[in-house]
Amino acid sequence: MILRRLSTAAAALIMAAAVFPFGPVQAGDKDMQRTVTVSASASISAKPDMARITSGVQTEAASAKEAASANTKTMANLIDGLKSLGIEEKDIQTSNFSVNPRYQHSGDGRPPRIDGYQVSNDVNVVIRDLKAVGDILDKMIGLGANQVRGLAFEVSAAETLTDEARTAAIANARRRAELFAKAAGAGVGEVIEIREGGGGYEGPRPMRAARSEMAMSVPIEAGEQSLAASVTVTWELK
């Protein structure tokens, strides 16, 4: 279940810069359109309900073929192990396969020579049960993953919640426009223009580890993320 909370601070402390161009009406300008433009924002806090782990296998050997063979064997074992943990095939994706020579530097000014090869292959895993993240990380390392490149938490309904924030931002802008118009003895008419500003969500929050020598039973806290939206709306004044 996604826990969400509409930010009341966003409604009170709106990132707003109101422009109220009530310019004087002069002869010949009776048909000039009077407008009010308001910027507003809103945010919704939500608990992440899924995680993405980027892990990998790095192997070294005297030849590229040997390094690749060892890497393939370990990666296959890792993927089979993930599937046995109940992770669906659609939530497992390999990436960033690379083969690179390993150089030895003599230190006497001579060019470095190749003394082996390093093969790397990453696997991206989506975990939909956050309670299992720590255990899955531990088991991935036990299955041969010697690179943990990142852990990120996400909200699966991010777009839906962002739409709610957009709706709230429009309502905030309307409230302020009516306030300004009333103070000036006018009314708010039809919408002329709506522009969306920077929004999105805060996160995902990464956790990085360079090698597999990390402590077992990794403690995991997903925290909360803020999904925000901002708009600038121009209304006709009546």
C-alpha cells in the first residue's frame, strides 16, 4: 500500500510570484485584455513501494575467453538464484557487459604490458516487496555478485500521484488569483494559458557500495519521497 500525504506547507508557502498587469486603460485601448498571472506549486509525500538494485559480476583471468567464461557462469548462477527467490523474469535485466585488458606498469619508462583481462556484467533487479530487499542483497552477494552499484527506492504510482499534485497546484493558483482579483475589485474569468514548471519527485535515493565486502543483513530504510508539481496560470479578469 502506498502511503501518501498532500503537503499542507505547499498550500501555505506556495512558490508564487504573482504578476497583476492592471495597466491603465487609455483612449483607443478599451479592448485591451486585462489578466492576472499566478505561479503555484503543491507536493504529495508517498512511501516507496518498490526498489531497484544494480549489481554486477566482475571476473579476471589471463585471457579474455577465460574471464568471459567465468563471468558467464557466475552471472547465470546469479540470475537463476534470483528467479528461485520469486523475482519474475521481467524484473531482471542485464546491462553494461564489457571486456577490458588489464595492464601491468613496469615503472621504468617502458610501455605497460597486458597481463590479463577483466570482464564485467551488471544486472538490474526490481524488487516489489521492500521487506525482502536486505535479504535479497545478501543472497545476491552469496550467489557471486561482487559489485553493488546502487539501490534506489521508487513509487510505482508516481505519475498518478504527480497528477494529484498538479491538480492541487492549479487549485492553489486559482485561490490566489481570486484573492488578488477581489482585492482589486475584479473577478476571475476564463483561463488563457497554463504552463507547467519544474516538478517530478525527490528520489530515488541511492545507496552505493564499491565491493561485496559489505556487512551481511544490510539494514534498509526506504523513507518517503515527495512528488511535486508547479504551474503558472493566466486568467482573464472580468
